[in-house]
Amino acid sequence: MQPKYQNRRKQIKKACNVLNADAFLVSNLVNVRYLSGFTGSNGFLLIYGNNDFLFTDSRYMEQGREQTCDQITVSLSSGFSALEEVSRLCSITNIAFESDHLTYSEFIGLEKLLKPRVNLISSKGVVEKTRSVKDKDEIDLIRKAASLADDAVTFGIKESKPGKSEFEIAWVIEKFLKENGADGVAFDTIVATGANSAKPHHKAGSTIIKAGDPLVIDMGALLNGYRSDITRTVLVDGEDEKFRSVYEVVLEAQITAIGAAKEGMIGKELDLIAREVITKHGFGQNFLHGLGHGVGLNVHEMPMVISSSDHILEKGMIFTVEPGIYLTGWGGVRIEDMVLVEETEVSLLTNAPK
Ligand SMILES: [Mn+2]
């Protein structure tokens, strides 16, 4: 169909050389989609030579042929059974597999099917690494998903009046997204008010919004498989000195990190830049998570921008910058934007008011 899928599979073939593998078995469905365009709920790819294979079941044969290009042969397979024949006919003796995505029982099944003729080579994060650098089509789509999130979060905040529940706000956001061209939400919308906002991943519930409460909305749009992710925090109908001072620390940490982020920086270095700002103001213990994560076909993907991450920021990567301060019993503040790594700096993909 489009050469972009072939180009992506070329990258995996290069990785095969490093792994000493003749072929690469892609079993993760998000990775299958990324490398072939196939969006069915069952199937796997075998990346091999000039003719790659998509195996799926009878429900998806037609869809598989429609969604993939000439360079992919679509064939039937029950589980991984067809791998035995294709590896024998193509004289494939070393197959790399995705160790993070194959279950133990699938691995045992593969060994039974293929050993001793075929050697199975464990690999980790090969497709995810390729996915972390976005091409132009992906950047365009994520930009649209980010812009939808801007509008939806702004609308959600406008609707957040005292007396309404977290549920109601989550629902108006979801409805807004679908009415404005999104395929749905990127993940379950987080609406956390009052003390709930001290829990970074609180699920929207029946708690009623009160005047003077902090309110955290963390949401994203889904568009053609791609996702966006944004968080805004406000104080509902009121003024509060403590809220203002905590908010300003989080905003300072975010602006500092976005200003410092650039190509070549390591994930943990950027995390530390934001963390130092928060620590300087005495809230180091209250920043309960990493600074950010890549966003694309998954809402959390490479590169990770956390204190343990060695991922190097490269041009074309898209990730979040989302410092937060959480005070148990009182509430929390998180501000999250998505950025794209460009030539000399990063640019914002989300632009909702702060
Ligand atoms: Mn996020």
C-alpha cells in the first residue's frame, strides 16, 4: 500500500542482522499494525527477506489483504502453527521473537513446534525503539489528536461547575471528543477533585465538585490509532493561596524542563531538571512519578523520561512533560503537555491555556 510500512520493516530487518536472526516474529498487535497497517484483533507478522508474511485467522483474511501491501503475503494460521511450514520452506533457522509480548505458554508452544530445527532468539523493544521516532504522517496525526485534546480539556474545565460529579465531566469530555472527530478517548479520562486529586491516577467517580476545590483533568484523544495526552489543573470557583503557590512550583518545573529539553539529552537528565525545581521548593517527596513518557500508538511508550531511563531524546520523538505535586488529604496539581523534539529544541503539541 504505502512505502512507509516497507520502510518501517526495513528497520526491523537491520535489527535482525544485529541479533543474528534470519527472521523476526512480531506478535504484539500494536507492533503488527505499525509495521503492516493491519488492525485486526488476531495475527502475527514474520519479517523475512523480500516477502514478509501476515498470518491471521479466517475472520481477517480479507481485511488483512486490503490493509497490507504487495510485499506481504497474507496466510491462514491457527495460533503460530503455520510458522513450522514457512520456516521449513524458506530454510529459516534463526527467528527473533518479542520477549516482552510472548506469553510463557506461547513460547513453550513455539519451542515444541520449531525446535531443534529453528533457534529462537529473544529480543526486547526492537519495534518499540523504531516506533519512538515518528514519521511525518504520525506527527500530523498526533498533532490533530493533541489539538482535539486541547479543545476537549478546555471544554471539560468550562463544564466543571460545583454540584457536578467527576463522572459527568468525564462523560462530557468523551462526548465532545466523538462529536468533534476523534475515534474516542486515548485512555479512561481522569477527573479528580478535592482530595482525590492527590492520587495521580484517580478514576473519575461519583465525587461531587465543590467551590474552592482543586480539579485535575487528565485526558487524551484517539485518532486513527494514535493518541494524545494532556493534563490541566484548576481551582474551581475560588482563590486559594496554597493552591496558587503549589501550582506555580509545578508550572516552573514544567516550563524549565520544556525549555531545557533537546536532542541528545537522556531521559533521566530531563526528569532531574524538573525534579530539582520541585525539590528546591520543598516538595521533592511529593512528586510521585516520572516526568514523562512517549506517546503514539500507545499512550505510554518509548522514550521514557523518568529517573531510571537511559533513553536518548532524538529528533522526531514525541513525549509528555508532566510534573506534579501531591499532598495527601489536600489535593494535587499536575500540568502535562506533549512536545515534539525538533532540530534545536522541543515544540509544544498541546496548547490549552494554563
Ligand atoms: Mn501522561
